[in-house]
Amino acid sequence: MSGGVGDVARAWCRSETVRLRGTSVMAGDAAGLIGRRMPSDVLSSTTASDRPLVELTADPTVIFVYPKTGDPRSPDSEAWAAVPGAKGCTAEACSFRDLRRDFAALGWSIVGCSSQTTDYQAEAAARLHLPYPLLSDTEFVLADTLGLPTFEFEGTRLYRRMTLLARDGEIVGAIDPGSDATGHVEDVLRVVRAGVGDGDDGTPNPDAAL
């Protein structure tokens, strides 16, 4: 049996920022998100199941927010590859796809979110065979309401990578994966397995094992 979720997170935490409700592992952009309610705004979805975010996250949901998936017709530039944490969105989306059943077995759904249009996302979802919805936040609702970090690249505003764990319409975990676009997906799964938000009062289950 492992120690608390804080110990679990410290065991795998490298450059990431991780905060779990009731447990501060590292400081950073994820700080302050725990306990925040998801907004009631409706974001367009690639699955046409548009619902207010607070309703979408009523059941346990992992929302991975990312800058943008690549377009095979327009290869990434060297300048884009040089932006810390920007590259790897397609690989991240595929990693969540490949582990979706593992998350589902634990009762968690997967949702992706970026500032691209639904048409742009729909092409990526079809090409990558993504079985979960992608949300289009072109108006940066999550940045305005929750303070999620953004950056500009060649005059275009984009989200910086951030993963939220929510249930009952409330954020119970936040992970800043830094530049580890793919490796952090398994880290998120380990945190979910550790029982984030499973205590009676919404705190991590201190006796949860990996």
C-alpha cells in the first residue's frame, strides 16, 4: 500500500507542476485551480454533444488542454519546435486515445480542448481516430474564467498545455506537463489510480495504491 497521493505524485513528478486537492506538490500555474467550479459556458464539440462545461464534468473527466494539433499539409516550423512545451500535441492526443479504456475502467472520461475551430479539430479527430470529443475554445473561456495560461506564436494566441481532473463540476486535480507531452498521460493515469478526489470530503484517498 502506498503513502498519500502527495507521495505518489512526488514519485513521478519531474518538471511538471502538480496540485491535488489538499496536497501541494509544486507551485506554478496549476496552483489555485483546485476547488474551482467549471464554467457554465458551452463549447462546440467534435461529437456535437455540446453541453455546459459544468455539466460535462459532472462525472469524472480528464480535460487535457493543448496548443494545437499539427496539420500534415503544413509541417511544423523550426520556430514552433523551439517553443517550450508547444510540440507534441498530436502524440499527446494519441496517447490519451490509446489509454482511454484504462481511464474508462476507473470511471473517467477523456476530453481534449484547444483554441482551434471545430472544423480544424474534426479533421484531426477523424485522421487520428480519436474516440473522445475535442472542445473548441476560440474565445478563451477557460483562460478568462479559470486563468489557464496562454502564449502567442506568430501573432496567434494559443493555450499552454494543462491537464485538469474534474468531477461534480469541480476541479479536483491540475497537472502542468511542461514539455513532456506524451509521458505525462501515463502520469495522469497513475494519479487517477491513486484515487484523486475519492475521499468522502473530496480530498485524495490517502490509502490509494498505484
